[in-house]
Amino acid sequence: MASQRPLKPIAQLIRAVQHRRPVELDHRDDYVIVRSGKAGAIALFAHPDRVAICLAPERAYALEGRKPFGHQIPRTPVTSYVIVTAKGVRKNFGAVVDLALESLDWRVAERTSAFCARCGVGCGPKLDACPNCWTEVDLRGRCLCHQDVQAEVMRLVG
């Protein structure tokens, strides 16, 4: 995260989460993915000036507009992101840490409940969409990350 020069509250948030839960950090060009070390589900996207916390849509909707949680971005039928600015993290550090921990716990529970036939992540019968590629899961538990589905899409498109 140091290479992205995060604002101090974002770096502190990541450290606080790391001290309370086993997590893995994946560095990207301009953000860091925080996922549960136990199940590998993405719980947070930490940008230098904000954090996006993954939650169930109904939970994200309940927080929308409440400080410091700002707004939500619906991503899939099963996942929404609650956006918190660095200033919001700083002013409400305890509440944001609690929400980040809630996200990690939720993602572990969600991911371990069912597994996709191909990608091995929790996108089986309990979920309508794969949390890995964010596409709809068919009745056989396949999503766009399944090789048979990819081949069929390529045949239709190209």
C-alpha cells in the first residue's frame, strides 16, 4: 500500500483490520484488495483516498447516506460497495473498522456456503452471481469464469 501513497486513515484502517482478522492483501496499480485469508473473498478495495467495503445489498442500502458511509454502488445482485472517504475513515475510525470486519466475516460465510463447479469459489446455489467474475450463475453452478461458458461466448461473439 505504501507504493500507492495512501492517506494515513486508509493505511491505519488496513493495519487495524490486519490485527483483528487473517487477511491477504493483493496490490494493484492504484488500489489494494483486502480479502479474507480463510476463504479468499474480496471484502475491501482500499484506494489511496477512499475505501470500498463489500456488503450484501440490503445492508449497504441500510447504510446509504448515513455518515460516514456516504453512498453505495450496487455491483451485482448479491454485492454492493459502500464508499467511505479517507476523511470519513478518520472521523469515524471505529465504525469503519467494525464495518470492514463485518464485511470480512460476511464474505467468509458467503464463500464457504457453496462452491462454483469451475472456479471453486462460493457462487453455487446460494448466490445468483459469481463473486469472482460478477456474472450470473446458471443452474449447473457455472459462471463466465467456467471454460465451457467462455468457449460458448467466444463462439457466439466471434
